[in-house]
Amino acid sequence: MTTTRSPSSALTSFVVASRYMPVYLALIVLLVVASIWAPATLSRAGLSAVALFGTYLAITALGQMLVIMAGGIDLSVPGTFTLGAIVMVGFGQQTDERIWIAILAAVGLAALVGLVNGIIIGGLKLNALIVTLAVGQVVTGIVNRYHKTFAIQSSVPSGLADWMTVRFLGISRPFWIGVVLTALFIFAFRYTTVGRRFQVVGANPVASLVSGLRVNLNQIAAYVVAAMLYAVAGVLFAALLRNPGVTIGAPYLLGPIAAVVIGGASLTGGLASPLSTWAAAFFLAGLNQMMRVMGLPTALQFVVFGLVIIGGMLVSGDRIIKGVEQVLRERRRPTRIEKPAKKSSIDGPG
Amino acid sequence: MNTGNPDEGSSDEDLVLTLSGVSRQFGAVRALSNVSFDCRPGEVHALVGENGSGKSTLLGVASGFVDPDLGKVQIGGKTLRRDSPALARKLGLAMAYQDTSLIQAEPVKNNLFLAAPPGKRPPYWRRKKWARRLLGEFDLDMELFPDSPAGFLTLAERQLFEVAKALVSDPKVILLDEPTTALGPDEVESLHRTIARCRDQGIGVVYVSHRLPEVLEIADRITVLRDGETQGTFNAKTTTEHELVDLIVGRPFEAAFPQPSVSAQEKSEVLVVEGLQGQSFGPVSFTLESGEVVGIAGAEGNGQPQLFDTLSGRTPPRAGRVTVDGKDLTLISTHEAIGAGVMLLPGDRKNEALMTVLGVRVNATVQSIRQFSRLLFLRRRAERREVGNLVEELEIRTPSLEQPVEFLSGGNQQKVAVSRTFLKKPSVILAYEPTQGVDVGSRFDIYKALRARTNDGAVLLVKSSDPLELAGLCDRVLVLSRGQIIEEIPGDELNEVRIVEAIVRGPGLSRSGQSSLGVAMPKAPTRVETP
């Protein structure tokens, strides 16, 4: 007979959590390496750059995480990210009164992009990789055209740019927005029915359909919410740059996917941790900063970044679980074989 | 009874296949423990046992697909050192698979060409003629075969082709895994002629089947497996079907099913199906009254999965009416079906029932999560308590409620799926092969759990390929053939033999037996000729 508090309970928790461990180890390694070879990374200026760029990456990565949890992948991130930034400038018209209108427009239009993605992928069942790539192209095209309609030196409302510069507890405000969003997702997955259903559908869409859950709606919602997050990151990025160009989204194609993978998500869907994804984004931002401090040539930075992602995949998520499972099997073998067969039920019920 | 080997005369060098002391464990499931098995040249050695008794694992070990934890495999006197199917093939072992190994998009001739070892392949451009000649030897009508894509073959044709494909490599020993599941009597006869020819050529044949009459007809020796252990090897000439059944089941089976409680509740019609028609079944009509357990029997491929898919809302019906608790259903979505109280327990647990990477608790409350929430927020403590109680009640063996169900044994996985019916309390439960891959011990728990639901007033429709299970669990049984209900066996006539007879006799057939149809694929080519 089993009880819910058997000693293996701790083992189970370990197995379940083990997939999210590598990112925290990587963060520690990064801290150690940086403090020895590139201490400037950990200076005040270095850390505040990491806090800022880590946050942009983290917010987009949270979106990508939702899509990957739903069994898809989103390559329209650069387009939607840029859309958010450019719409912020265009709708803001450099007047502080229009800040909120511009933010709503940016996020709303991005949601529309997500809806298109979601309907084509979740509803019409087309391949996510190609659909999002194509939709991203369309969005990029439209944003480029739209960008040409206003003066080249246009910038975001100065109120927004100023808001950026104020620090809270010594760290710039966007960082805290990232923290709040991450906490929100942690809470949603743990404590709400919507979050629970979302995890269930991602873990096995076929079984979810058989169980009567609305699989399509969950998938569509993933793309919509993800796109809104990209736009939020875009708006915050525009606030930093004041006068964003139309190519600012480009680095956000691979980065978020890398963060999600290094964060231990299962690429087959369902399993991911907002906290580890957030941490992974800061790991990648920290790595970037460290390479810059060390003065690595840009070309070499790309190479290292790519290698780290592959390395991350080698020790991440699904592979860890497989390894743990293997170890458990070896461990169990002798004990289980000696165990007598289950009680006989010949006496009948009662 | 005749136990032990009938004779120990032949020496080890003669054996074409030897497995000695083989054990293998999958997760927590012990699939094989210390099993020894051998096959002589020119012999048909049958391997029988229930689903999940370890037959497929044994074949996997012999053919090099599964790496045994302990034990040794020898093919033609040479030891198979690694778990390598290619090496096993090289040593002279061929296998005809149950779930076919064909490349669906490629023509038959190419499939056959690929199956032949390089030394035995014809020049590439002459493979069609070669294929036609080879297939002709197997009583397969090959006029159309060589060029049609393998995916277009009927199930019966595929099964026969699998055997032909295995024999192309000129093996010393051939393994046949349930080679007759989709075959009608004529095709079985044709297959048995092929097997007899193999025997005459000195090929050893390992024949895995759960159809005992067939086994007794074709086999020289029979080995019985139960729960991963051999129950002995017997001479087919001196063994009876009854003795084998006792060994396979290993328990007086009547005692292993829960008795329905005679409750005083008044009967009401819960599920009414009228003229329901769908893809490859129908029209069918039947009614289930509250508390009833009704079985669906029939040979595989007679519309059973389609019927269950339609009733559960996975594929919309073409015609007909389904009423649950007096409410008409359109059955256009599973969402609607679940809402109306129709819950399917799919046969393919890993893919269609469970979220294997998630924990026991989350899996149990998939459909009933709203009961454990207030507004949008989960009441986690209530959820944990309810699922914890169910884990105890259904005796689900798990180290914790958060254990991912992929780490549980088949029986415990099925119990997790069954636990959903306790939380959601549907009025109609559709159980498709509820004990497939489930160990004998857990089976009873599952029967008991399902009975507990029906004693509460739910109805249960069970599809099972195991007549023993149907006879023990059900109040009555409907026999399905070619998508039609051809017979209803009432409770007082219900026993294994009666069900098997109904299945093998087929529809509308007098006892004179002018033909034997309806058991399997109607499209299969039947060429009756005496050898």
C-alpha cells in the first residue's frame, strides 16, 4: 500500500525537478568564470546591462515557452517584436498623453498576429515552423512599410524613455516588469485551472482531445499571449533606444528558443518552467556581456553563443530525464525481482 | 498432464534457436524472468499466453531488438552477442511482425527487395518478375501485387506478405508474431500450408498466437508463458485446449471477476443507440440500462474501434441517433460527449489516455479539474486529498502523487485512467481493451473499479479481444462482425466457448458451414486450392 508521504516522494520530486537543474548550474559556472577572467562583467555597469538585456530576452522567451509548451515553435518573434517597437513610436507621436494608447495598440496588433498564427496552426493544423516564419515575413514587410510613413528621427514619447531610466531598488524598471511577468506565469501554472489545462494539453494533445479538452483553443491562446509578450518586450526595447530601427528584432529569433531549451523545457510540449526560462535568459545575457567585456571579436561571439546552445541541448530537459530514468531502472532491478508477485485476488471482492 | 519437455533427445548443436535463462525488466514491469526456450530444425514450436504475458518481449529478445538483462540467445548454435537485429538476421533468423514493418509508400516489390539479403537479391530491374515468382509460392494471388504500394494491401494481405518477406532471406528459423489476427479461415489454411512447407525444408518455426485451436493444429511443441515465466513445454499431440487454457490463465477464472451487486435501484435506459452508422460499422442499435456491463466481441477489424470513436465523439457519425440519459447527442466533439457524461478509456493508454510526463494527480483530474477550483483558482489541497483517497482505494502503486505516470507499470497506468471515472462520474463508460498490457493482479482491481462505477448506476461498454474477460465481466455480450451486431449473447448463456463460437461462426451462417466468412477482412484474396 502506498502513502503520499513515502520516502520515495523526495526522489520523485528530484526526478521531476532534475530537468530544470542545468541552467542554475550554468549560472553558477558563469559567475565563477566571469569573476576570475572578466570581473568587469560583474561591475555595476555590467550587471545593469545584463539586467536590461536579460529582461528583453526573458520576456520574449516566456512567450516562446508558451508556444513550445503547446507543442509548436514560433519564428515570428523578430517581426512581432519589431512591430511592438515601431507601433510604439508611430502611435506615440512623441506625446506623453498617447503612451498608453500606443502601448495598447502595440500589444493589440501583436495579439492579432498571434491570432493569425494560432488559427492557421491550431485550427488548420499546418506546420508551426513554416507558418510562423511566413507570418513573421508578412509582419516584417508591413512594419517596414509603416515605418516609412513617419519621420526618420521620430522617437518614443519622452515620458516613456524617462520612465526607463528611473531605478527601483537599484535596478532599472523593465527588469521588475520581467520579474512580475515571470511570477505571474509561475502562479498561473501552479494555482489556476487555465494554467493546468494548458500544461495538460501541451503534454499530450491527442489524449487531451480524447478527454474532451479544447486543444485548439489552448494552442491559439499560446500564440496570442506569446505575441503580446513579444510586443511588450519590443515596447520596452524601443523605450531604451528611443528611436528604434526596423531590424531590432533580428537577435530575438534564436535567443528565446535557446533560453527555453536551456531552461529545461520539453521540446515535445507540456513541460517547462517559467523560472528556469527566466534564469536561462539571464545566463545568455550574462554570457554575451562577458564575451563583450573580454573583447572577443563579434564573429567569435556568435560562434560561442551557438556552441553554448548546442551544449545546453546536450545536457537539457528530455535527455536528463532519460538519464535519470535509466539510473532508476538500474537501481531498482535487484529489489524488484526479489519482490513476490502481487497479492492474489482469487478470494474475490470484499 | 504432460509436463516438461516431451523428449530431450536432440543435442544442442541441432537447435536453430536457443534462449537460456532470459530475463528482462521494463521500468517496474518484469516482462520475462528466467525464461528458456528452444526450437529445432523442421519443427513448429508454438508460444502461447495472454496479452502481456511476455510473448512479444521474448520474440524481441530472440530477434535482437530487445537487450536481455540476463541470459543468452543462440541462433543456429552461434551466440547473439549484441542486441542487433541485423546480426540476428545474419545468423539465420527471420521475423514476421505483428504490427507490420512495411514501407507503406513503396511498392510491394521494393519491400520484398529490401527484405532480401544482398546476396539473394535479383538485379534491380528484374525485381518485379522475381517478386511475382516468389510470392506465387506463398498462395498469394500476385497479379496486382508487385506494383501496388504496400500501404494499399488489406490487413490480411499484409500479414501473409510479412511471412513471405521473412522467408525471402532463407532463414534457419522464422518467428511469426500473431500471424493470423487479420486472417479468415481460408487464409489461415493457406498460411499453415506455407508453414508446413517450411517444416519440410527443415526451417524451425516459432509460432506465437493466442488462438489455441490453430496452435494445436499446426504446432509440434507448445510452450506456455504467464506473467513472464514459462509454465512448461508440451507435446501438441498429447495436450488439450482445456489444459492449455488452465495454464495460460493460471487461476480459476470465475473467481477472479467481481460479482455485480444486486441493487434495488430501478432500471432506466442510460445509453440508447439507434441505427448508428459510421466509418466501417453500422447500422447498429442497442440499449444499455443503468448498472449494465455490455461486452463487444468480434475478431479484430470488424468496426470495433470505429464504433468506440464515434460514441466518444472522436469521429462524427454518418447516420443514427445516440441518446444519453434521455438527451440527444450530435457527437461532433469529444467535448460534447464528455459534457453529456460519455467517457472513453482508450486502449492506447500512452498516446490517447495519459499525459505520461505529468504526475498521477494531474492525470487523474484532467476532466474534473473544475470540481477542484473556485473561480479560476485550484483548490490544491482538496485535489490532493481526493486523488490520494482514490490511489488508496484503487491500489495504485506509486511512490507519490506527483510521480510521472510514465514511470508506472501498465496496470497502474490504467488504474490512473480509471480513476478519472470516479472523479468525473460519467453515466456511460466506454472501455476499449481495459486490461491490455495489464498484469494479472491489477486486472481484478480494474474490473472491481469498473463494477463499482456501474453499481453506482453508470453503464459500461467493454470492447475486449479476450473472451474470458468478456464472459467474466459482462452482463451480456454483443458480437460484432463486419460492423454489424450479428448476435446478442444473454447473461445466462455467457461463457468463453459460447463467445468464441459466435465469433468464429460469423454472420448468417448455418451449421452446415458452406463458407466461413466475416471473421476477417472481406477484401482478402481467397484462392482455394488443394496442395
